[in-house]
Amino acid sequence: MLGPDASQEEKQLQEALVHGRVHYWENNFGQDFFFYLSNNHILLSVICAHPLHPYNKIRRLLVLLNSLSFAFFIVAACTVVAPNEAIQSLLIGVVGTVLQLAWDIPTSMLVRGAVLDHIVHDFVESKLTAFASAVPTMLVIFAILRHCEMQAEAKSMI
């Protein structure tokens, strides 16, 4: 968050970022759209977010890794459950997209947490960081164990 010496324009910009405001520049759809995407898109915000964005780069990267890990889990689960490739593709395309949106949309709403006071903000950030780093680790371990299990099953069939 900004310090007490921040200018009024910086405070207004950060307030707009906290509330997910799309219209920052007057009457310019292109700039508004790019501003919105670069600050709210789960991938673009890691690279293009405004320096006054309430999430720091590490936090945005953790949210991205969390989303990618969940996408990996969806693909792995659909691959295991579906009996053939056509149904796998359908499950990944339809069910996977809906589940991914349900996972990512609440994540984008966490930016509202940036308006909390400093102590609560630090506590929330530490918990989110722990969760965001634990989920990818858990999914990687699950994927490795599942791969080993499938390899063992394949060898036993031969």
C-alpha cells in the first residue's frame, strides 16, 4: 500500500486498481481495455501490471501458479475418468473450462483484500502465499505418484 507521502493521483490510481475499475482514462476504450487486462488478467498481470497495483509481483505469480496447477489437475482428472479421447476432449473443453473459471474468478476478487488494514493484510497475504505454494506442490506430488502407479499397472499388464 502507498505511504503517507504519496500524491493524490497515485492514491486515486491505487483506489481504482483495488476496486477493479475499468475506466481510468476518459473516453478511450483501447487504453481502458489494455489497462484492465494488464492489471486483471491472470497471466498478463504478472508482467504488465501497473507498479501501484495492490498485489506485488510475487503474489501475482503465486496466483498464476495456483491457476496453472488447478488446470493441470483438471486435465489429469479428465484423462483418468474418461474412457476415450473424444470424451476426454469434451470433458476438458466444457467441464474443465467451467471449473477453471469457478477457480479463477474468486482469485481475482482477492484484490479487494488489499484495502484491509496493514496487520490483517499481512496475515491474509501470508495465508494466501502458504496456500498458493502448497497447492502446486501437492498437485505435482499427486501427478508423480499417479504416473508411477500407471507405469506399474502398464508393466504388470505386459
